[in-house]
Amino acid sequence: MYSLKDKIVVITGASSGIGRALAIEAYNRGAKISVCARNLDKLKEAIAIQSDNVLYHQVDVSKETDCELFINTTLSKFNHIDVLINNAGISMRALFEDADIKVIKELMDINFWGSVFCTKYAITSIREHKGVIASISSIAGFRGLPARTGYSASKFALQGFMEGLRTELLKTGAHVMWVCPGFTSSNIRNVARSADGNAQGETPLSEDKLMTAEECARITIDGIEKRKRTIVMTSQGKLTVLLNKLLPGLADKLVFNHFLRESNSPLKKYNMS
């Protein structure tokens, strides 16, 4: 099994939720971690570890220069990178018809291009050390979700990129994988973009009934150590992926009805029955 002990692990979007939990889980397994977020103070507060084995960096992953500096700073401190976890991401909750196009662009810039940029600058070191590139995707990368068209598009693009890259690296000893957590308790829904691009500031789900970020991180790190190809979490997530593959027409109706029941669902505008 691929142990994270003494490995150099890079994690984006680590100031809250799954990213923070991933950083702590990796560190507790003996890894040296390099973490980033847009808010450096929040990042240091979230991962309050006083150690020379932790590197903090302020990064906006939608900017290529930020990603390049982040990876190069990590290489300068630790000499190489073993594992990259592309975790940084945002969501949305608005009908495509109503959404400002800048919302779709922002999601693609962060969720897709942020992963591409960091991977581009880390890939040579990871390949040379037969390491792992992992991306946190979503069930929305398998099944398009209503009122989340930009989010689904970014995750479909991310999984296509990762699958192509995985095949490219198949004979190198490096490993590529993606993880689809399903609904996990985190801050992503509170900061999800509304139609005008502002954070919606609330969650339509009962967060206390969802998988915890810590459990998601444990499953993800286990998967990295076992070099899993893909991880789809939660029974609901697995059923959604299976139904969409076997009975896509039925999946359309079930997914529509599921999101129609959300609090203040944007789909009520289109509910003609």
C-alpha cells in the first residue's frame, strides 16, 4: 500500500470543509503538507499546526500565476511533490436562464482551470516520484444537476481531464484518481453562487444529516493510499450514478423532483404540474 508517511502532500482550498479535513488527515498520517486558500489568515486559523512540515500559501487557483508560485514554493521548500489533491471549488444555485454568465465562468475558472494549473506545474515531480494526482469531483461530474449547470459542467470537464491524464500516465508508475463525495457537510453551499454571482449565504440541506468532512477525508486518503481509480461516496450517490447509466430518462425525473423539494428551489419556476 502507498503510505503517506513522509510524503509531500499538496492540497488546494484547505481553509474549511473537506480541504481542511484532508490536510489534517494527511498530516496525522505522517505527511508533510503544503496548503493554500484565498484567505491566508483563515487558512492558518483552520489548520493551526505549528510545524516546519506545514507550508501555508495564499492562492486564488483561478489565476495561473498564483498556482505556479504555489507549486514552485512547495518544490523549493520540500524539494519534490508526492501527492496533489485538487480540492478547491465552489458551487452555484440558480437556473441557467437567470444566471449571469460570469457565474458559469467563475465556476469553470476555479473548479476546472484551478485543477489544470496546479496539476501542470506539479506533474513532472509527481511523475518522477511515482506519486498521486487526485481531484475532488462530485456526483455532478456523472449526472448533470438542475440549477447547478455551471457546477456540473466544471466537474464533467474535470473528470474528463483526469481520465485522459490517467491514461497518459498509465505506464509511468504515477497514479491519477478522482473522488465524488456526494452531499457532505461543508461550507460549499453557503458560498455557492446565486444568479447574480453573490454568495447565497444559506444551505438548502440539513447539514447535520450529511456525511461529515472528516469522514469524507478519511475515505479519500484511504483511497489515495490504496490507489483507487474512482471513489463514489454515499448510497445516494452510487444509486444516482447507476440509475443515470441504466435508466437516464427515469433519472431525469427523479433528479428534478429531488431538487424541486429543496427549500426555495429555483425549479419551482419551471414546475408545470
